[in-house]
Amino acid sequence: MINSLRTSAAGINAQQNRMDITANNIANINTNSFKRGRAEFSDLLYGKMADCGRPVKLSSGDAGTPLMGAGSRVAAVDTVFEQGIINETDRPLDIAINGDGFLRVEMPDGGYAYTRDGSIQVTPEGTPVTSGGHKLSTDITLPENYQRVAIDTNGTVMVKDADGNETEAGKILLYKFPNETGLKHLSENLYGETAASGAAEEGTPGEDGMGELRQGKLEMSNVDLSEEMETMIEAQRALQASAQSLKTSDQMWNFANNLRK
């Protein structure tokens, strides 16, 4: 009887995790370039059923001792890297990646992280940073009192100064991975390289399978609210079923404890 309690509890935990993942997706529906998470389930270890009442010697046609499941768990949270809708912003420092690739940013610990959030800001020193304050991994520095910035599809950044002179400020590069689903989700729209993702491959936008840059546009979250609400309802109903199963098992155990000879 204790197995039924454990199986029900495992179901409750699994569905609660699924609801947490779905809630995080919904919370980030307006986060630029956010990629939704998806719960992947796996079975817990199976165990052999008790042999009580079975024949001592199995017949040749018997498949063996039947196995009993112990429930399921969330084995992994996969990130769905489908591209989100690209919206027009008309802000010169906004860039969307149309296709594959990530921007690389520098982290406080000296390492790198990767993002598709192209909402670029400029510090007083002329350094381009993301909306989260992470420095874009590039040698670009915008001059003081620049008048206009133009970013073409292959990442070349042209700047016009106060005197009307136009110069190339540098180039924005993109990075892709052999297995992007192996990236580690760090926070909101930041991802880290792992052994599963493989090493980052640097490239020019629009070349060798890299996406192109679109100035004055931003990629939105790929979260579909109707789909997430459907998933949330499914998880809630499954959790309720597991909770009812746990309650029934508890009632059966209580009944067995109160049996009189």
C-alpha cells in the first residue's frame, strides 16, 4: 500500500514542477527573445511485484515476474528555440536576429553568456550593453555626441558624428552551437555554453548559416499564451488526480489499520 502513496506523491511533484515551468513561461511572455521551457518526463524505476501466490516454477510461456511502476518525474527542462515574432520598434539601437545565432555578452566573472535580446543601450563611455547591463562582446565604441547609427544585415556598424562624417565603428558578430538545446538557461534570456551544447562557433551575420540582423526591430518571446494555459489546465487536472489517489490510499490504509479480527 505504501507504493500507492509514493506513486501518488511522485505524480504530485512532477505536475507541480510542470506548473512551475509553465508559470515561468507566462511570466516572461513580454521578455524580449525569451524562449519557453518544456517539461520532459521519465518513469521512475520499476520494481518486481511480490511473488506471493505465484507458482514456484514458471511455465515456459510465462513472461516472468510482472513489474510495477513507481510514478514519473520531470527529467529535464528543454528550451524551445523556435524564433519569436519580430516586431518593428524604429529604435536605431534595437536589432533582431532573423535566423540562427546569438549575441555574445561579457559576464562579471569574466566568462561569456549568449542572448538573442538585441535591445542595445549605450553607456556614457560609448560602450554597447544589453538591456540587462551586460557588455556586448565587441570592440565597438560609439563616439560622444554621435548623430546617427546604421547597422546593416551583416553586422557592420556605421556612425555619423556631429560634423556629418560617417565612419565604421566595428562589426557585430553572431555565435551558434552544434546543439543549442544543450545550452544552460542562466536567467530570463541569457544562456551559457555547456559540454552538451558544444563550443560556440563565431560567424558573420548572413553567412555560413548565421541569421541576418534587422535594425530597428526586436524579437519577441516565443511563448503562446493559449498553449501555456492549456498546459497549465492539464497539469492542474493531473495534479488533482494524483492528490485524490493519495487521499484514497490514505483512507485505505486507515481502514486496514482499524480492521478488527
